[in-house]
Amino acid sequence: MKVTIVNTLILKNPSQNDINQAADLLKEGKLVVFPTETVYGLGASALDETAAARIYAAKGRPSDNPLIIHLADAEDAGKYAEISPCYEKLASLFMPGPLTVVLPKKACIPFSVTGGLDTVAVRVPSHPIAHKLLLAAGIPIAAPSANRSGRPSCTTVDHVIEDMSGKVDAILDGGESDLGLESTILLPRGDNEVVLLRPGAITIEMLTENGFTVSLDKAVTEKPKDNEKPLAPGMKYRHYAPKASLILLDGTFTAVSDFMKLSPSDPSVAFLCYDEQKNDMMQKKAIFLGSYSDSRSQAHNLFDALRKLDQDASITTVYAPLPSKEHIGLALYNRLLKAAGYTVKSL
């Protein structure tokens, strides 16, 4: 579908009337960007096949990459998908919040939303503007992240305007995203068994502490094959990438710090670093993600940092540390691997 250029309505600090206006646009099959606690979402009616196609066109997104449907209440999932005891337990623990669950879809959800799959990914965001929008619209909203396909996801309204102004009908400004990484995606396999398809703020540790057995889909840490069909958003294609080539450094904190410190100053090379490395990087192009011990801050800052790199056209190569796989570090690990196209340098 061809993208029609429109005059995008930008609603800062949206009132209830603004939110109602945006909800009316969604019910008319239009595109609305809205904030969530994870990243900004590019929304359209999940019941409207043509509206869903507009999402793919606006993003330049491959049509086999499924969308997540957003609901106002976890109990609404039964209208659009076949729910299970596992879903109900997950919902009671983690919804509303940064969790998406893949369920068998009902006929009312078109295949254009699910990338041709018989399943649909369901989420209940906790952001107050997202919740008010979903209540006002009264329909499920299909929404991937509101960035051009392949680029870092949007965590501020400035990111959204850069990528989506003129391609969507309205943007609701909800300030900076709290978490900064997309939701955890799970596929139930039994009453207490789940497959982790995409890591996020709901971590493996949190799931196991609540009695779930978690297996890891290989696409979380390995490059999928070209002929594999993605089961959930963000599994197959290169995502989150800056314009420069990104190379991940696999080694101890000391080894990574020494590599960065000893690298010659070069205007075409930049580094994503931890705050503890600031004194060693004074003469180099560096963006700091947060403290080495604070993976949540690193997650919050990652996509903004990747976008800042694109503001300097002279940068052609970026080095970044490969994070640990513990807690939310696994989500960072996954996003950086995809952003780097799985390019890793062992130290």
C-alpha cells in the first residue's frame, strides 16, 4: 500500500478531549501514535484489515512480521483470542504492564494483523494515556513500535516526529518512555510453561519466581534463518540499527574498557560506554548508557543513544559492550545483537 502524506496532528500533554479525538481517528481507520510504558506505538484498529495495512506501509515493515494488539483490560482478550489458564495467571501477575502473550486468534482478527499466523499477540499497557485511548476507542489497537522499520524504537516524541510526521494522522505526546525497551513476549505451552520469544522488563527470573518454567526461543540469542517465519514481533529481521556499523565487544568489563581506552582517536569511530569509563574516553566520541551495575538505566537509554549516533554523519563504526544475560540484561543483549546484525568481536 502506498503511504499517503498527511498533515500530522501533534497533541502535547493531551487532554481527555484530545484523547477522544485520537480515538475517533482510530475508529475511522486512521493511524495514531501513542505512548506506552515501553516505547511509543504506531496504532490502528486491529479489526480493520485496511488500517493494519497502513501500519506496514508507514513503517516500511515486512508483511510477515506480526503486530501486537493492545487492550484496555486483560479480560478483553477473550473477545479476540482463545485464552488459557496460563494466560490468566500471567495476566493476574503482570498486566497491565510490559508483557505480551501469544494466543490462538479468533476470526475477528484479520491475518494482516498477525502476519498470516493463526495466533495473535496480546498486551495491556499500563501507561495512563494508552489506557485512556483504549477505553475511548473501545476497540483493540494493533501497534508495533512507532519507528521506521529497522531503526531504533522511539522513546520520545521527538523520535516519533522524526520518523512518522507526515505518515500518520495524529501523535499523542506522553513524554519520555519509562522502560525504553519493548515488552516481553511469551508463548504459553502449558498451564505453567512458557517460551520466551522476546525478552523485556518481565524477566526470566521474575517468571520462575512465580512458578513458571521458561524455555528460551533460539531467536533470542541466535540469528534466525531467512526462511523461518517469525512467531512474534522483532524475532526475525534486523532491528534497532544505527546508520553506522555496530560491533559488539564480548569480554570482561576490564577487557572491554582496555579495548576502548587503547583504541586510537578516530572521528569516524564512536563508542557506547558505561558511566565508569568516562575518564578514559575524554578524547573519543562516546555516548554513555548508564552505570555498569544499572542495567535498567542502560535499557532506558539504549534507543536514544543509538539515535544520537545517527546525528553525526562522520561516524561509520560504533563499538559497544555485549551485556550480561541476567535479568533485563537479556533484553539489552537481544536488542544489541539485532542492531549489530549479530556482529561480535571476542576480546
